[in-house]
Amino acid sequence: MPAKSHWLMKSEPDECSIDDVLAMPRHTVPWFGVRNYQARNFMRDAMRVGDGVLFYHSGCAEPGIAGIGEVASTPYPDDTQFDPASPYFDPRSTRESPRWTLVDVRVLRKTRYVTLAEMRRHEALADMAVLRKGSRLSITPVTPAEWRYLGHLLEPRSR
């Protein structure tokens, strides 16, 4: 069995927040609307059911990690690519040859909110993809060392 991988997956909270997912059946959401080939390839070729996910809020005043989840499905076609009314419609994609895939993500728990600014203050996270200058990719791999380190940061602080 291949080693478990870990991912940071960005979602804009006004479109789909961690609280929105926690209110969904089985706390699971299809990760639709990805229109970047590298991010699509991560979902299509590299993600496996059970892989760890850092649920990250982006496009907001304070971007940061809001919770921990897991990949909950194998990849399948993103139906929004076929819907002309969707902002994610792709006229070049067909049901016979879909261009865009997605996976389902299950939120396991909400964590202490760890902002992008806070992550930047930790030397152990300096090479993390989300912290690289100009990084805008919506899905990035997280190394095992980064995952372990963040596990401690995401725990509630004692008072």
C-alpha cells in the first residue's frame, strides 16, 4: 500500500467554508471548479482515498488553515464543466472526454485557525508551497514533516 499523502486545499469561505462542509451530509463536499491543470492532475493522478487534507480558507481578509479533512473519493468528472450556466463551464469539455475531475473531501474537524501570517513565522514551514512568493495554486502537496509540524500548531492553545 502506498504511503499516505497530504494536501493543502484552498476554498473561498464565501463560496464554501469549513462550517458549510460540517453542515453537509457526512461532512463531505465535491471539490468542484478547479480549472488549473496542475491542481487537476494532483486530484486525478496523485490523491488517494484517506489522504490528509488541510482545509484552507483563501480569498478572505485572513487566509489560513481552518481544519483537517481527508480525501473521501476517487476522482470523477466535475459536472460543472458541462453546465453552460456554471461559472466553471468549459465548452471544450465533453462527457465522452471530460477535461476536469474532482474528488470529494470530508472534513474531520475544525481546528484552531492558523493564519498565513502565523505560518510564515515558523522556520519549519519555510519551504511550504503555499508560502512561496507568487504561489496561487489551489491544491498543493504538504510534506510529512510539514503535516506533523502543523498538527501541533492546529491544536487549541491552552489558556
